Amino acid sequence: MFNFLDKMRFVCRLASEVLEYVEFYVKPGVSTGELDSLCHNYIVNNQNAIPASLGYHGFPKSVCISVNEVVCHGIPSNKKRLKNGDIVNIDVAIIKDGCYGDTSKMFFVGSPSILSKRLCKVSQNSLYLAIYMVRPGLHIKELGKSIQKFVELENFSVVREYCGHGIGKNFHEDPHVLHYESDDFDCILNEGMIFTIEPMVNVGTCFVRVMKDGWTVKTKDHGFSAQYEHTVLVTKYGCEIMTLRSDEKISKIINHF
């Protein structure tokens, strides 16, 4: 009989495996709709799981795919074809055995610009910076403070409107995990807490706008945006990255002594 943590580790591993699977197909000429279908079929047929995004508050697709200036919640479409130089975020959330796993990463299409590569690297490193900080007793607001400081020293900006969140038997739970300095939603981390960290980093200003479809979020100045997301578990001395991918070079168990 699997306990709750076993189920969470399993569903989080499934979510990360979808990102590993779809990477081969992220090439110039493919449509975001085709990528969504590939992810959907893999989740349903190979993993015997449920795409958590499909139908969530009316979202029409199985994964979110956000290209270039799209910050998050991009709706896949057969009309939107990737081209050389694009950067793409694919956000995967899965339900399995009553538990949720959530993760995302950036993909390069062909040869992106130096600026795009740096944007993605800074976004990813801001996530890693926060992960290294996680431990029991830490005020959660310290994560956002450190992310913002790191990102702004690189002359990029952090989106304020969206945040990380608790996750487990529900898609979105407490606590809120802000990615900028604020006393809002502050709490102290305790062993056993599970939540996502998912900073969204923009080339230009932090301001965003929601498109007429009610989902797609774009940068207000049309600058590119990047996001990486992991689900983490607070452990006795640090944290466990539950959605770690095989291509990542950081330790799965990050301890603080």
C-alpha cells in the first residue's frame, strides 16, 4: 500500500518524464497543438494518468505551452508553429492516484539568441537558488526576496501576478509562494510541506496582460519571458526536488546542516 508521499513522488516523477519525452519533438515547424497531443497521449496511454490542466476552470488543453513573450497559460494551437529562435515553456500537471504533480521547463527551438539563452539561465538559476534555501524554520517570504534580488541584479524582472503554490491532493493549496519581496502570505516552512516554486522572469518590465481568451498571459512590452518550475518537499534538513529531471545536474536531495 502506497502512502501519500509515495504517491506524490510517483506522480511528480511522471510529470517530469513528460517533459523528457516531449523534448525530442520541440523543433522548428511543429505546432503547439501537436506538442499538446503528444503530451496528452503519453500521459493517458503510457502513464495511465490524467492531465490536470484539461478542463481545469475551463482550460481547453492538456498542457500549457507558452512561446516567447507569452509568460504563462499559453493555449496550444495547431495554427501556432514554432520557428527557429523561439523559446518555449511547457507546463505539465498530472493527476495519479488522487495526487497532483506539477513542473515546467524552457525549450530552445533551433538557435535562440544570446539574450534568450541568458534569460532562461537566469530563470532556472533563480529557481535553484530558492530550492537551495528551503529548510524547516525558514520564512517563505525569504524565497521571493532572494529570487527578486538575484533576477534584478541580472537586469531582468520578476512577474508579480502569479506565484507558486502548495500541492498534493489538490492542484492548488496553501501556501502561496511569491517570487518577489513581500510580507503577504508569509509562513514558516515545516517538514513535510509540499509546494511549487516557479519564478517567471521577463527581459523587460514585470508588467503583463491577459489576452481575450482569458488564459494567455503576455508581457506588456512584448519582451520575452522564461519560467522553470519544480515541486519540492521540505525535509528534516533541506528539501527533496520531487520533479527532478534526468538532464539536471543538481542533487535530488538538498540538505542544509
